[in-house]
Amino acid sequence: MGELQRTAQAPAGAEESPATERIKALVPRALSASSAEEGARLGDDLNALLLRLPLEPERDASAALLRRLLDDGALVGLGTEKMPASIAATKALLDLGYPSALEVDPQHLEALRRWERERTGLPWLTILVTLFLVVIAQVAVVTLGAPVNRPFDPMMYHPDAVALQLPPEPRWFTGYVGLVKDTSLNVLGLQFLAGATAFLFTVAAGHWRKGRVLARRAFLSLSVLGGLVALLQLPAGPWLSFATFIAAVGAFISAARLKAP
């Protein structure tokens, strides 16, 4: 206990700030907390003070205290469930910048990286289930819509309109509809491959913040692109368009699940 209460020696000429004094007084209090509620409250206060140290004017004294607390293991078991005090101290030491950031022990850096990965846990199972349901829904829609998957024909609903002798559809429109129909399965296949690729990238790189952001942008791009393609497919029939739109919705849900906590 006496070792934990020992103060960190700052470089000569560096005055200790009120934050460093409060931290040195708070550590033994948190260690001897009489209840879990008191320990959580003191741990939260300790984390707040540690994270505030980079803003203090006496940066040398702050760096010396942080290094001492980490090296002595004085913060083990302190902090909160969301953020251990040792993580808060490591983040504060990194935020102090050069040269303090270069003196952080590799073990503390690895602990920080591991904590960040756990904190931003990937909802990979939710995304996988979403993509699986998208495929099932697309197969069902294409199967149900196959018999009527053709352009809207008013003659089907208004037999009396035959006498009106409606002009034939333009040749370019007929060719466009045929092209959309002929490529419909290719579009669905490309959507499946794009979604699977985005999922694999999410699993591989989503544990890191930058990778998570890139994965979210990828799913958002697939959602926007799928919506545009669905609009372009409308003249060929609602079923094809709806099948493509389902994949766009699934990509949007996946992107929403990847939103940073």
C-alpha cells in the first residue's frame, strides 16, 4: 500500500498540477473502496482525471506520473468495466505526444489495441444472417415473379382498350427491357459476390477503426448502387426491381450495424 501511495518524481523545476495531486490521492482510495458502487464511482473519477492530464500545463509532471503508475502496476483493477484505468493512462500518455508517446511500454500498447478491438466488437453474425436472408428473399421473389416478369401491358387489365389501337412501344424501349431481363440474373449474382466480398473484408479488417469505417462505406455504396439499379429495372417489371432492391436494403442494414459505438 505504501508503494502505491508513493508519488511520482517529476523532473526538476516541474510543478505538479492539481490533477496529478488528485490522482495520487484517488488511487489508494479506489483500491480500498468499501463497496462495488464506491469503487465504480471512484474508478470513473480516476479515468476522467487521467484522460484530462494531456490538457494540463505541466506536461512533464503528468508524463512522469503516468509512467510511474503504469510501470508499478498501481492501476491494476481500477477504473470501470468500460475502460480500465491502465487503458486510460496509456491513452493519456499517447495523447501527450512526443517524447512521452515513444516511452510507452509495448505491453501497454498491445493491451490498448486489444481493448479497442474488444470495445468495437464486430456484429459479423448479424451481418451474415442479414445477407443470408437477402439471398433467400431474392430467390423467393424471382421465383414468384417469373410468370409475370414482363413489362406492364394495359391490354391485360383493360380488354376494351384493344379497340384503341395503341401505338407500339419504341424499339429502343423494347431493346432496353430485353437487356434488363437478360442481365437480371447477372445483376443478382454480382450483388451476391459484392456482399460476400464486403462481409469478408469486414471480418478481416473491421476490428480496427479504419477498417470498420471502410467496411461501412462499402456496404453503403452497395446500398446506393443497388437502389439505383432497382429503379433502372422498373420498366422490365416490378419483381426484378424488387429483388434487386432487397439486396440494397440488406446492405443498408449491414452498414447501420457497423456504425461506430
